[in-house]
Amino acid sequence: SRLAAEGFSCPLGTVLPAVTCSAQATLLTGLSPSEHGIVANGWYFRDLADVRNHLRGGPAFSEQDLSVTTRYFIVRGEVENSKVPSWLAVMDNEGLSVLTAWAAGKFTASKIAQFITESGVEKNLSHKELIIPGYVAILSGSLEEKLPGWKITVGPREANALPTFLKARA
């Protein structure tokens, strides 16, 4: 057949989160994780707002709560290390990481805009600029529409890059 003789190829972009199940589902469906819903090497339970690899067992403490708290302190520490005056706006994502919350529809441009507006953070700022995590850069255009007068900037993907990023902009 022609396919066997000539072969076939098409461009393939990066899949985030870059874990086996998400990547394979994207390859099989042609959809992004935010569209097909497979955001981890486990199942996303909407009623629990959690990704789990099994239904029973595990530690008595909430590993997810520990992870989220740890992430917050890591980000806060990196922002403080930059010595660049900044406000850290922490939106409740029900304990989900940024990518998982985005893929689950809990970290959207509409919800971020509502949070920023209702928080009143702009009263504490000399200029309206919102730096979003690099992993959700796709939201920048929608945020610009939903937060008129705000400059939306895509920051680094990882917290350890924040000091250099912030210092370069100061």
C-alpha cells in the first residue's frame, strides 16, 4: 500500500504533564490533557478533586496537602530570595498542582480573573502586572481579555528560576 511504501509523519508538540498516561492518551486521541482529562498516571476523581492510582490504602496523612504546602513555601522562598518586592497571590485549587488544576478546569482564565478582582490585590500594587506560571502560558491571552488594564506575563515553569527571572525584570 502507499502508506507502507511512503510512510507517514506529522509534527508532535510537547505534552504537559509529561507523564506516560497523559502522553499516550494525547498520541491516541490527538487531544491535549485538558481536553481528554488524563492528567497523571492515575485517574482523576472529580468528586474527590484528586488524582489517585488506587482507591484504598496509603498513608493516614494527606500527601497532597503536604505537597501543596511544600510547593507554596518553595515558591514563597524563591520570591523572597529574589529580594524583588512582590505580592504572592495564592488561589485555592482544592489541593491540586497548577497543571492538574488547569487540566481539570479549576485553574482557568475566568477563575483567575475573578480571584484577582475579588482579592483587591491591585490596591497594593504600583502597577497591574500578573505573572502566571510558565506551565499555563496558554492562559495569557484569555487573562488579558478578562483583566483589562493588567499586563499578563508568563513566568518560569519552575520555582527555582524565579529569583533570576524577577531580578532580570527589576
